[in-house]
Amino acid sequence: MLGVLLLVLFWASPSFAIPLSDYRDHVKKAVYYLDQLKQIREAPAETQRTEFIASLVRSVREAVPRTERVQWLDTSFETDNSWLDDDLKEWEGMPPADARRARLLDRTHERLQALNERLEETARGESAQPGKDEMKGRLTAILQRSEYGTEVKQQSALDRFIRKVLELISRLLPKTHALSPGRANIISSLAQIIIACLALAAIVYCVWLVAPRLLRKRQPKKKTKAEARVVLGERLEPDQSGADLLAEAEALARAGDLRAAIRKGYIALLVELGDRKVISLAQYKTNRDYLRSVREIEKLHGNMLKLTSSFELHWYGLAQASESDWTAFRAFYRAALM
């Protein structure tokens, strides 16, 4: 899905730019027209079929022209959707019986649908700020968790065992009345000795149960050989940390390769979050998989969404990066790790 990100953006003035919501509607219309085109490509009737196909292709081109200026937040961008027009021209030039014609139309539809989904995600990200009532509800739910309760701590197993032993001894001892002082002292001393022996036996038994576990924990574990990690297709050395990768990104930025610096910085973010046990790194995961894994952490998700958008825009979208892009990326990077 990431390989079909098609917005190639350049800094431009905000004049004569359409809102991002309008651009999203245009792409959605183009997806609908391509759906119609896929449905009639195998229709047996030839009456007016050619004219209808030409009308649908024309509607797709009108909905999503080769270039269009789009206003997003405080910035105006120039979109480059020339690939769509090129695919349609190639499709029109193929014979109707050519099997490659249908595959090309399927691929074009998938790419445009991926762009539409990406724009929908951007719209949801802009409106994902929780309201006051929602924040209050979340706080109430958190405070109702068991770890925030005020229940009295239960007695340990040893305390319960000693209490039961004392109760048993109390029941076994003969109940006498008006004992002489000397005899009372002897019985009291005997009871204390029995209780002390039972308590000592209980302590020895507990130590006998717990000691093997403690000894096993203290035994040095065999060191496993660290293996290289693969994050977003880049193979990393076993001992490479997020700080090391960020230093490499800074070096790339100083050398003028800002696009590669943003990619290296994004990988540094993932490695740092993986080392902090916030996310789980895996070779098969995409940047969207990592973003979804932190959606429950609101502040981190908000900053990581901006970093992911910048990464997709400049790496997969092939947009040229400027010094301001790199400066903004580093600011969101620091905010995410805080």
C-alpha cells in the first residue's frame, strides 16, 4: 500500500489551491468511474460501448488532472498525478482482447484506491482530537481499574498458616479454671515452646519451597547471540541503537541528502521505540503497522502520525525535502520520545 502513495508535493503559494477535502472528493469520484469502467470491460453488447468507455475515461481525467494545487493546513502543495493519465493512455492504446489491458486497469484502480484510503486516513487523523467529555470518561475508566483500588491487602499464606496453627493449639489445650500460679506458668511456657517450634517448622518449609526458585534466578543465563534486525527493509547491526541511527540521519542532512535523512530518522524512531518495549519490531511490518500499534497512546500516536506522513511523503512519494521539512521532522521526533 505504501508503494502507491502518489502525492508528489512542492512548496508553493496558497493562491488558487483547492482544499484537501475537495481533492479527496475528486479522487473518490475517479475511483467510482474506474469501478464502472471495470464492470463494462467484459460486457457483450457493443452498442454505444466505445462511447461510454470514452466518457468514463474522460471523467476520470477531469476528476484527477495531471497536476492540481491543494491546500492542506497552512501550506499549498502541487500534486503530481501524471501516472494516472499515463496509465489511461497506455490502456487506451492496447487492443481490447489483450490480457494485459485488464491487468493494467486493475493495477491502476488499486493504486488510485490506495491514494483514496491514504487521504481518508489523513482526514481521520485531523479530526481525532478527543473532546472534554471523552477525556473525562477515559479518566474515570482508568481510575476504576483494580490497580487503583483501596482494598485492604490480603494476608500472606504464612500469616494464614500461623493463625490456623494458633487456633488449633488453642482448641487442643485443656480449658481449666482457677489454676494455681505455678501450674499456669508451666502450661503457658509449654504452649509458647510448641508455638515457636511450629512457627520455625513453617518458616523452614517456606524456605524449602522458595529457595530453589531463588537459586535458579541467580544462575547466569546463557547469552544468546544477537542477530541482525530488519526494519522497513533496512538491515541493522545487532548493536545499532536509535541514537546511532539518528546520528547517521544528522550526517545525511548535513551532506544535503534530506530525503534519506528523514527515512533514516524514521527508522531510528522505530528502533528507539522497540528498545523501549513500546512496539515490537518485525521484518514483515510496515510503517502503518507500527503506527497502528501505538494508537492507544494518544500523544505518541499524534506525533508519530506526523512523522509517518513526512516519511511517506518524502520517501515513498518522492517529494523533495527542504531544511524546514527536516527541522520539523526532528521537532516531532523529540516530542514523540518525550
